[in-house]
Amino acid sequence: MRQKVEEKILKQFYEYPGKKFTVRELSNLTGVPRATVHKKLIDLKNRRLIGGENEVVDSLLFRTKKVNYYIERIIESGLVDEIVSKLNTSCIILFGSIRKGDSVRESDIDLFVESFVKRKINLGKFERRIGHKVQLFVESDINKLQDNLFNNVINGIKLFGSFKVK
């Protein structure tokens, strides 16, 4: 239960990193009682995840927690399993703003998929589960990507499989 409360509160900071929240706002958004939100904010401030005015502290720890939160959401949604099953992929890589921890509420999830299979996947149910649009970049060989995209993908986080670089 304790972790779920923290996750509900941190989710608001992950989605709206530029916003300063009041205890009342967080309570209304999360359904967590104000007293519990207040205590949790003190804990988050002590751990230097949240600043004195209930704003994001842009740190390596915060970004790491944020990226890991989204990776868990992507995997728990079943999206990775669906891509592997439908596209017989050798590799899936998360890249872009979600991977860097720079995302905001409107950000989409960028996934590179190495696969010879060119089949459309209905992403709607996964997007609803995750709360973000998903954009798939499917290519038969990672080495065929344009240089800019290749550099972004190669600096991403591998969610499944392996790839061979030149």
C-alpha cells in the first residue's frame, strides 16, 4: 500500500514536471487523503526527489525513477509481449523523451522494433493502459536507420532481445 501511494503521487510529478502542486491538488488527483499526501511529500523532500515548493528536483535519481516507472508501465501493459508475438522481433528499444526522463504528459512513447515482419498492430488498448501514445519504428536491420535516428535508438534502453551493430 505504501509504495502505491508514493507511485500515485510521483506519477503527477512525472506527467507534469514543470508544475508546483499543493497538498490539496495532489490529494484530489490521486485520491489519497491530504494528511497522507503531506507525510509522503515530506519523505520525498527528505530523499531530494521533490523540492521545498512541491516541485520536481531535476536529478539523476528522479529521472531514473521516472524512466523505470514508464518501463514498468510499458511491460505491464503487455505491449512488449504483443510486439514480440505479432512481429517476431529480434529487439525492442525504448528511446526518445521517455527514455531520457524528459517526458511530459503529451509525450509519446518511441519504440524501435527490429523485425522483418511488416504488420500493423492495434496499439489503442496499450496506449490506454499506459496513458501515452505509442509510436513504433519498425526496420529489418538497426543498421539501416538514418544517422540521427540510429544515434537516438542506440542510446536507448533495450526492452527485449539483442541487436548487432555494424
